[in-house]
Amino acid sequence: MQEVVYDAEHFFDGYKHNPDYAIKTLLAAQDAGADVLALCDTNGGMLPDEFIRTWREVASKVSCPLGIHTHNDSGCAEANSMIAVSEGAIQVQGTINGLW
């Protein structure tokens, strides 16, 4: 069985600047058959309050399961990943000591 994960790189930054376009990219991946849409905080700058607000907005607009991919530049990767799991994320991407 093959699974398609759409890694929406720089998603949270893109959503801040152009939410309509960011959602369109997710819907295109969903319509093309993606099994999971992994929302990426590639620059690691999302604070938990903004993260959960964005997550919930996105979850209300897509039907595909969501995953999370965070970076820890602002020290919030673990918190944001746990928020995503509590909000229904079915996949968590991460690294330990640079290995994934």
C-alpha cells in the first residue's frame, strides 16, 4: 500500500501572508488524492496561540487528515506538535539529533 503525504512546506508563514492561496494548495493536494496534509512550520516561528487558531481554521476547511511538521527556532515545536495531536493530527514529523 502506498500513502501520499503532502508536506506543505512553509505553510504557516504562507497562511499568514495569503490564507486563501495557502488553503487552495491544500485543497489541490486533497483533490489529487493525498492521504495526509502535513502542515509545516518550516521557520519555527509559530507561537502556540497563533498556531492553534490557524490549525482550527485550516481543519474547518479541509476533509483530509492533517499531520504536523514543526521546527524549533522559537522553542515551540514540542508544544505546537502536542497541540496538533490534541486537535486530531494523525501524523507527527520530527527529528532527534538531526536524524529522521
